Amino acid sequence: MHTSSISTEILVIGGGATGTGVAWDAALRGFRTILVEKRDLTHGTTGRYHGLLHSGGRYVVKDPHSAVECIAENRILRRTHTHCIEDTGGFFVVTPEDEGDYPDRFVAACRETGVPCQEISVAEALRREPMLNPRISRVFEVPDGAADSFLATHATAQAARQAGARILIYHEVVGLLTEGGDGDKRVTGAVVRDTVSGESIHIHADLVINASGAWAGQLAGMAGVGVKIIPGKGVMVATNHRLVNSVINRCKMPSDGDILVPVHTVSIIGTTDEEVTDPENLVITAEEVQYMLAEGDKLVPGLSAARIVRAWAGVRPLYQEGFSGDSRDATRSLTLLDHKARDGVQGFLTITGGKWTTFRMMAEKTVDRACEHLGVERTCTTATTPVPGIEQGHYWLGHRLHEVEEEQLQGGLVCECELVTRQMVESAARRNPTVTLDDLRRDVRLGMGPCQGGFCTYRAVGILHEIGRERHDPDFVLEGESDAEDWEVAYLQSPAESSRGHSITEHATPDAIPDTPLPTRSPAIDQRSPVSNPNLLLRDFLQERWKGVLPVLWGRQLKQERLDELIYLSLMNADHLPDDEAQSPLTGFYRAS
Amino acid sequence: MNDLIVIGSGLAGLTAAYSAVKAGLSVKIIAKGMGITHWHAGTIDVLGYAAKGKGVARPLEASGDLPDEHPYQLLDEKGLATALTEFAALTAEMGLPYTGAQTAGDNLWLPSPVGAARPAFLAPAGQAGGDLSTGQPLLIVGIEGMRDFYPKLIAENLAKQGHSARHAFLPLSLFTQRHDITTLQLAKLVEEPARLSPLADALIRIVQPGERIGLPAVLGFENHPAVLARLTEATHAPVFEIPTLPPSVPGIRLHTRLRRRLEAMGVRVEIGMEAISFGAEGERILWVETETSSRPLRHRAANFLLATGGILGGGIHSDHTGRAWEVVFDLPLTIPQERSGWFRPHFLDGGGQPVFRGGVPVNANFQPIRPEGGPVYANLWAAGGGLSGADSIRERSVEGIALSTGGAVASLLASNPVK
Ligand SMILES: Cc1cc2nc3c(=O)[nH]c(=O)nc-3n(C[C@H](O)[C@H](O)[C@H](O)COP(=O)(O)OP(=O)(O)OC[C@H]3O[C@@H](n4cnc5c(N)ncnc54)[C@H](O)[C@@H]3O)c2cc1C
């Protein structure tokens, strides 16, 4: 097997919010930086979280330190990542079950931690949120928001690229390079496997930063360092439309199923906290879903009867030195482990814990420490540097609808639920290295609506296949690599932008009917990637979807699933396509058991 | 009062009504929607895959090996064959002839919208021309701007399976100045004589001698047979259709013609009527009530046939507690009343999902039965997708089960009518 070797100043492991934040910060401070992520950006917890931009209100009583971090970052992210955040506002509501003195303690704690909090009348709250349980007794308003972590991570990664960082997705760290022995050990880089081509690369670095979230313990282990992550699994359930327009929290000690967040077209009820052993294969039980729905009914009566489109789970990368106990009680604060001071291992930092809301601050602290290690003084500028795309303002489905109607793009819709056009799919695939349809789902929300990919899966497979180009083509470059400078990721979300800006559809005239197939549309899909194998793409996505809908199949969603079976099995016969043995990085998910 | 009320207007309901009327009964159909014909290929799938996903070459013979609880095992020996022959005859009469494989009794293997070979027993003449058991090279032709048909994908997959296949695109400007179009709009346009010649000319210029031409299934609604004939004649190449992503033009053609035929025979087909309750006296059902905008309507009849389909058709509902119920008569079901028993972890698991195998259990007379055994009502029958004992989508028997069980109920009623 061919092994190549590259070197850099800083190597970041993990393409979640934290890792991309670190890469962005480090690149802005002028460090040569490479980030490696084993799958797609946001594959980890960042892509499976609840969607809440915390005001800090949730933690004021239990974890005040964390609350202070949240409100500070809440204010900053609204400026640096404007388009990724919807200013929904949030309520803390006291339901008939939440008795006791918690509400008063809550108010006092908000004051102490500086989380803005205002009590409003129940009538006013019901006027703004008519679906809310009318039996609530008190309501407090806080500056919660809804945050799109897919878009935010892409935008941060793009900002990092523009500052000179290299972002390598589908690159997995399989070992750490070390020098020296006990007491004098030094991490000098990592052995990385390109999971698409199978090649292995040695990346030498002056400093390695482990930002691998719930996997941080595994990574640290590769350097012989013991880091005990407390993996707390959380389950979330999405309804098929927005039941509320503000974030609704129960005003009580944080517990299960007590937050409802409106995110784009859906509302998400969550979450749970259960210690698990493996961050990768998370099982969601019928009981967990049932429990979420029952708790949801207490906030919005009738929620359990709504159509449920998907359930998923993420793992909190919680860390507390020497902690043993229930994972819910572990601190939500960030933890920066300097392995030189802690374990006598140089050139290696681990950043873990925290929340999505605090990723920028986590990155700042980490890169501050990196500066010390590398013996330089450079100040952090991320708090005042907006990422690309903020001029768009917050993006919501209404934008797409408006553009689609204005420019008459209806017939070009590939996904009717989320208003994704053919051009958006093409742009996303050409600009971002796309390996699976699930990557596209994260990029443009393909298949995230009520039909969960029933119609768009086939269309996306057909389109990607059509725009593919032969592997042996010497001119092949991924567009995203050559024009990172001027491409705005935010435009991925815009139906009109992708059809206006880059007109790639050449319509032939009747006179010019060639006798060979028309060269169809713009090329440029990486033929090494499984995207070039449509059958694999289809099979993997169907299975991936199945995993997401399985815990919530009943009623109309079960009927929808049966329609998808009719289409993909009976009509298409997709379970009897050639290439049954082909593999992609996603295949492992279901071949394993 | 009618001899028979059929609830459901899918293929099971329509064919049962047709056979019953032919046998002299008076029949009315009430239905909430139009069944799943609009969502499928428009072919008659009888049995494509047996246990563990093994391909079936000769479905009538293989049907004998199915498990005892399978609806096919309730039919008498010739039941399935007769239903299929009668259906083929009916389609010929309706001007939309369906045919089978060249070797009688074999399955057809037809190109699917992704280029897999899909097993069907009968297909409209337009689709049967795509049968992959003949080796004739294929030119798969798509239309730019259509989002529900991908010729390159189809041709490449066919080639991977050893067929000689290539693809080409036609510009949408042959039909319209728009940039995109839906399948149904296209099917309407293709029917206009003025558009047919440019289409034929375009095809002539790309087809090579010896090839057959596969087009998306948009070759007209009413004039489909004429469109097909005209293109075949002009190009000197066999022209056939490949189904698209739904809605399905071939499915709509079949449904429309069947319904029209029934109406011509005096059957009232009332669509948009959801059965919401019923009245019974002892062993007999007296009436079924449907919802209308003003007040509920009562439909009385001597006999009732439940042909509302399964989970997809809407005959069976379920909720998050794991309860599943039959919506009109609340009949006993064989679906596990526990969600944990409904599914397997893998979508493509050859065994299928257990929840879809359950349904309404019936006796040899197709009467819904109680768990202890006896019929629930003396004048209630069931047919089609709601029956227990088969996952018709996994085994590709959706239409076969509908036709044969619907036909079986009709002939039982005709031979000893309950008045
Ligand atoms: C159920 C739940 C709900 C949450 N809700 C919220 C919320 O509403 N608001 C909020 O602010 N926070 C929330 N959080 C917390 C927040 O989601 C996480 O703190 C945050 O996303 C962690 O980001 P991360 O980058 O540290 O980790 P991750 O996103 O997990 O990133 C780690 C990455 O490392 C990669 N990786 C692992 N091993 C390797 C390897 N060997 N080589 C290369 N790459 C590797 C993984 O693939 C992964 O992409 C929630 C957490 C959970 C579990």
C-alpha cells in the first residue's frame, strides 16, 4: 500500500463543531493547519444534536459556570454566524408537574449569571405560542435560539479554508506517531487512512489537537494516554412541522424530554441522557420514543399524535477528571487537557466537553494553549470575524419557497419537502466532496422532510450519476478544491443562486439532435468516490434512512414507509441491482451485524 | 339494494366488481381513494421472489410452494391462472392489451427505472417489449428536464448485467418551451398529434439498426396504443416504455379504463367516500356509513367485500403504542400488537418486515375470521392487499393477489349468493 507523507504545524482531529472551530482559529492566527475527519463534517455529535443555541438558562441553577459561557458565546455567534441562527427566543414554562421553588431559584440564578430573563404573563405566552399547554402557571423569556449545525460547520470550515487551512474529510486517524519513551514522550503526528481510496498518509505536525468528541478517549489511547470520556446518549424526535416558533423549556432541574426546539420545518423534542459504551452504533428503543412523546405532551398537548418523521441519537462527549456518577450530573463545561502537564506527553492537546454553543470559545482556549506550546504569541480574532455567508441573514424554508416561486423553479425540484432543486444538488456535489447521499442530506437538507427521501433519493442518484465524469480523465479536479476562495457555502441553500449564478443546463435545440448521447451538464464529481457508483449510493442511503425512521414507524409514517418499499423494491427492484458486494464508508454501518 | 358493496377501488375491488357484475350481481363501489395502481408500474406482478429473495422463473408453478397461510394457497387449483387469463382478455377488450412472456408461464423481466430487471407476469404491450430475456440491444432514451427518469443510469445498469444497452437524451424543446416538466404533463403533450412527428423524427435520427427503443412511460393516456404503434412504425424499431417514478402513467391508464368499463356496465363507483362506521345485526352486516360534507350516508347491501388494502392502501392503521387496527369493521388482525416485533434492523433484509406480513386472516371462503376460527360476519368477504399471510411488495405479488382473491370472492358469491 502506498504511503505518502506531509507536514504541518497544527493537525486537528475531528470535523465536528469543535474541530472546525479550532482549525478556523488556528488558520486565522497564521498556523499551517490540517483538519482530518473520518467521515463527513458533522458526522459526529454535531450532526445529531438538538439544535438549540443556549441562552444558558438551562444551566443557571445546576451548572452556573456553563451558563456564563453560554450567554457570552450566544451573543458572539449571533454576529459571527448570523445566517446559521434563527432568533426564535425561548420560554421556560412551569407546568402543573413542576412545583416547588425552582422557578424562584431560576430567576435568582439568571440574575447572578447574567442570563437575561423576563417573566411574561401566561396569556402573552399563549398568544405567541397557541399550542402551548394552557395549564402552565409561569413563563420566563430568555434569548434562546435555533442553530443549524450543518450550515454553521460548513461555514466555519469554509472560513478556515479561506484562511489557508486544509480540510480532509473521509480521512481517519488510525494511529498517532510518537517519539521517545516514558516521561519524555512526544506526539509528532498521525497515521491517517483515506477511507475512500484506502491509501494511508503520515501527517507530521508540531502539535496534534484531539477534537474527536466522544471518540477522544480512543484517540488519546493511541498515544498511550488515559482519558475517560463519559458518553451520554441523548435521543431526539422530530415532528413533521413546526408546533412552536420559540424554544420551549420546562422550568425545572434539567431532565429528560424537557425541551422543544423549532428547527427549520420541524420541531424537535428531546432529549435523554444514558451512559453508553460505543459512540457509533446507537440504538433507539420504542420506550425512549414513547417517553419523549409523553413528555412532549406536557409542553404541547397532542404532540404525541403529530406525525413523527425521524428519531436520532447523539453522544455527549462529557469529561470530568475523576468523575464517577450519573452522566447527567457531569459538567457541561469545556475541558482542555494539556497532556504535557497532565501526562508528560508533549505536542498533544485534547479539547472535549462543552456544547455546540460554546465551540468557538473552546477553540479559542485551545489555540491559546497551542500558542504557548509553539512558543508564539498571537491573539484570537474569531469573536470579531464573521464566517462567509452572514450577509444572507438567517436562512429558512420561506427563502427557498420565495425564490422557487419568483424564478419558477417548481419543475426543477428534486425534493419537494425541503425545496431542493436539481441545481442545488449539483452544486453541492461539485463543491463539497460528496461521498454518500447522506452528505448531501446534511448539505442541502435533501430528504429531511416528511417523505424522508421517498422521491428525492432516486432523483439524486440519477443526477449524480449523470454529472459524473470518467475516472481516467486527466483534467479532473473537484471544483470545490480549485475555487474555495470565491464560493460561498451559504449559497448551497439558495435555489435561485445555484440556477442563476452557474447556468449549467444547456438545452439543446431540436435541430441539434446528436446521434451520440448529449454531453449532459457540468461534470466534476470525484470518480474515486462511491458517488460514482449509483447502486451503492442508493443502497446505503436507503439503509441509512431506515435507521432513522425505524424508531418512529407507525400511523401515517408507516404508510409512507410502505410506499417507499413499493417504489424502491417493487417498482425499481433496487434490492436486485448489480454491485451487491461494493462497499462505501457507510456500508460498515449495516454490514457489521 | 345492491347484492354487493365493494369497499375500495384498487385492483382487487375493481376486478371483483367486474366479475360479480358479469355473473349477474348488482354491485356498487365505495372508496376513499383510488388504491395503489397509480403508484406502481402498471404491470401484473404475480410472484417475483420466493423465500430469501430467490428469483422466481415460473410464478404459477412456484406459487404452490408458498407457506400455507399465503392467500394463493386459499385459491382453488386453477384460481390464479383463470384470474390472469380473464384479466388479459378484459384488457384486450378495453383496448389496452396485456401480454406475458414469449414462453407461456414464464415471468417477464423488465427494465426498472434504475435499470434492474423487474419480474412481472403480465405487462401492457408497451412494457412487454422491454423483456430482457430476448437479447435485442436497447437504446434507452430520456428527455432533458424530466426529473423522474434517468436513462444513463438505466442503460449503465443494464450493461452491467450483460445486456447491450446505451442511452441518449432528447431535448425538452421537442414538446415545450419550458425548462422542466412532470410526467403527467408530458404524457398529455405526447398525445397531441402535432408533437408526435417531431418525436418520431428525433428517434429516427438516434436509433441504430437492430435496436429497440425504451422511452419513459409517458406515451399518452387515451391514445397510448396509437402513439406506440405510430412510433414503432416510423422508427422501424420496437418502441417500449419503462415506468418512471410515480405517479404512474401506465397505472392511471389501467385504472381509468377499468373504472370506465365498470361504469358502462352500470356499476356506481363512488370515490372520495370514507367508510367510517357500520351497522350489524347478529352475524350480518346491514350497512356501511360514509362521511360526506352534510351528513353520513348509509349504504345497504346483501354482501360486503372489504378491499381497502393494507397499511399502504389505508385499510389498516396503527399508532405509536403499537396498536394496529382494520379501519372499517375493526376486524381481528395477525399483526403483532407490539412495535418491537414489527421490524428488522435492515431495510433490504430479504425476509421483509414482519409488520407487513400481517393483515386480515380469512377462511377458505375469504371470510374474515376470529382468532378461534369462525367467520366474524356471515356476509363479509375480504380480498387484496389487506389479507394476512403475504408481504406482497417483497415477493412482487401485489397485483396477482389483488386479481386472484378479488376474482375468487366474486365467483363464490356468484355460485351461492347470500341474499
Ligand atoms: C443529544 C444531544 C443534544 C445536544 N443538544 C445540544 C444543543 O441543543 N445545543 C448545544 O449547544 N449543544 C448540544 N449538544 C452538545 C453538542 O452537540 C456537542 O457538545 C458538540 O456537537 C460536540 O462537538 P465536537 O466537535 O466536540 O464533537 P463531534 O461533533 O462528535 O465531532 C467529533 C468528530 O471526530 C470524528 N472522529 C472520531 N474519531 C476520529 C478519527 N479516528 N479520525 C478522524 N476523525 C475522527 C468524528 O467522526 C466526529 O465527526 C447536544 C449533545 C447531545 C448528545
